[in-house]
Amino acid sequence: VNSAKIEIRGANFCYAAHVDCGLIGQTGQLTREVVRGNRAAIVTDSNIPPPLVDAVATSLAAAGFHVMRILVPPGENSKSLREVERVCGEMSTLDRTSIVVGVGGGVVGDLSGFVAAVFHRGIPHVQIPTTLLAMVDSSIGGKTAVNLISGKNLVGVFHHPSLVIADVEALKTLPARELRQGYAEIVKHAIIRDAGMFRELQSANITDWTPLIRRNIEIKATIVSADARDISGERALLNFGHTVGHAIERVSDFRIPHGDCVSLGIVAACEISLKRAGLPTSQRDEVIALLRRLDLPTRLPPNISREKIADAVSRDKKFEGGEVRFVVTPRIGQAYISREVTIADLREAIAVL
Ligand SMILES: NC(=O)c1ccc[n+]([C@@H]2O[C@H](COP(=O)([O-])OP(=O)(O)OC[C@H]3O[C@@H](n4cnc5c(N)ncnc54)[C@H](O)[C@@H]3O)[C@@H](O)[C@H]2O)c1
Ligand SMILES: [Zn+2]
């Protein structure tokens, strides 16, 4: 197998992400290189094209795995403890030498990763992301979680995958709306770390996904490796655009998809960066133009209350103790955590959204 791989390495984990066109057929081989055991549970949702799942199953079988398939309903609601119990129940004939292979977007990735983390106190997890968001963001970093009624991702553990296989061909069937969700995180990565990628996104139409996805995985991998358990603050840079974004998500009752909320959150973060980090106005305008070009929203829909968003932001758990820690960008390609941002700044930025 000769696809260039990206190593994701930390104090107590090391795994590879492979990104290429047509990689699915190599799933069995790639998996064999990193895990032992001979049973594999494929977890997927019913929107994932069956031929893609078949190809994963066939390849695993050819590499000597006994394969079982577990289907979950598509959508965020599948990230629940009820679903964890059901999936684990279906795996009752498996033992701790088995592996879990998640084939799908972030929902399948988070759920299957959590199952892999807790089944027999932890078995290997292989991530096969099939959405742009999962390829550039959720499959990397080892965070797994399910939701409670009271909030998203409240029950989870760190459990790094043993392997990530991103076959860019899977994106061919992804609806435009879902592609957009991934773009929001890509623009975020560009603003916090990679001015060159920002320029490329401005000028080029994406015809080859492979280099773009690799670059994004590298960015997330670098940040995550520096701060695997979200402690030193490095990983907090990935929250750029997310403070206001999460507030919009909650106030809209999750009707506005995550990437769209992040896009709006990025606009707000740029507005605040003008004032608190010296971001040039021209660069703020370039960010807005790029988001528009990618079909991402840059203005709040009129029917949503700015007041409620501002209230939701002030209640954010990251602001407990009165100190606001907010990720700002002084110029495209750089970001840092500022303690100078005030709740009033946030209200102001939300008011002009
Ligand atoms: N663990 C992390 O670090 C992390 C990071 C970011 C987001 N997340 C989580 O990721 C989730 C969102 O992930 P997502 O945006 O991938 O959503 P998703 O998994 O719900 O996928 C979006 C939609 O696309 C469908 N789909 C997936 N692949 C397809 C394909 N190739 N062709 C056609 N349809 C396809 C899915 O069935 C679903 O309907 C959220 O639950 C979020 O909390 C986790
Ligand atoms: Zn996000």
C-alpha cells in the first residue's frame, strides 16, 4: 500500500490517516497492518451508499476478518446512550480481540468510537469518514461522545482510532449542504494556521480533494498532538468561531447546521479581532467573501434573536468565573487566545451579524 500517510502522534498514541482516491478497496490490508484479531463490526448509517459499505466489508473479509454490519438511523439522534447499548448488544458475539469500523460522517464516527472505547473496556477503532467534515475534523483527535437530552457530547471519552482511511471518492454522493459543513472547518483551519491554504481557497476551484484534505488533517493533527487531552490550551485554537457558533446552534434549536453556525461565528470572531487583535478590515472582508463563495452564511437569518444569542454566549461554560477566553486572529493564518475580549465586545459583534 503506497498512499502517502499522515502520522498522528502524541504521548500515548500513534496512528496513521490515509487519504486518497479509491482507498476503500485497501481497507482490509491497511487494517491488518495495525490490528490483530479477526472479527470486525462495521457501524454505518442508512444514508451511506451500500456499494461503499459492501466494498469495506469485502476488503475486510479478504483480509481474514469475519464481518458483521450494524446499521444506525442517520442523524444526530443516533448519538445516544440508547444507541450505544443497542449497538453493543448486537456485538454480543464479539470479544475483546474484535474491532469496530465506523463508516460514515461524524455521527457514526463519534458513536462507533464511543462503542469501541467502552466495549470490553476498549477495542480498536477504525475510522472511515465519508463526509468532508468527518475527513478534515471529527475523525482526527480521538474525541468520542454521545449526547444527553441536556446537551451535546456530554458523555464521552478519549479513544484514538488505530487507523483513519479517507477515500475522497465517498464525497461524490455527499449533498452540497453537507459539503458546506466541512468547508466551514476548513476555512477555520486556514484562518488559524495556514494563510497559503486561505489564498488557494480564494483562487481555485477544488478539483482534487486529496491535497486539501491532507493539509487539513495535518493542521488538526499538529494541534491535537501538542495538546492531546485539551489541557495546554493549544487545542482551544480549534474553537475559533465556535463560541458564537455554538450559541447560534443552541438558540436555533440545532435547526441551523453546525458548519453554518461556525461560519457565522467566524464572522463574529473576525469582527472582534478587528478591535482586539488588530485584524485589518480588508482581511475581515476577505474572510466574508470566501465564506460567501463557499455558500456559507455570513448574516444571521432575520427570525433569530440576537439578544438570545448574546445571552447564550455569556452563559457559555468557558466563561465561567467571569474571565472571557476568546480565540482571535491578528491576521489570516494566525490565532491566539485573548483575555481582553469582553462580553460587551461579543454583544456588539453579534448585533451586527
Ligand atoms: N469527535 C470530534 O472531534 C468531532 C468534531 C467535529 C464534529 N463532531 C461531530 O460530528 C457530527 C457531525 O458530523 P457530520 O457533519 O459528518 O454529520 P453526519 O454524520 O450526520 O453526516 C451528515 C449526513 O450525510 C450523510 N452521509 C454521510 N456520508 C455520506 C456520503 N458519502 N454520501 C451521502 N450521504 C452521506 C449522513 O447519513 C448524514 O445524513 C456531530 O455529531 C458532531 O458533534 C465530532
Ligand atoms: Zn466545529
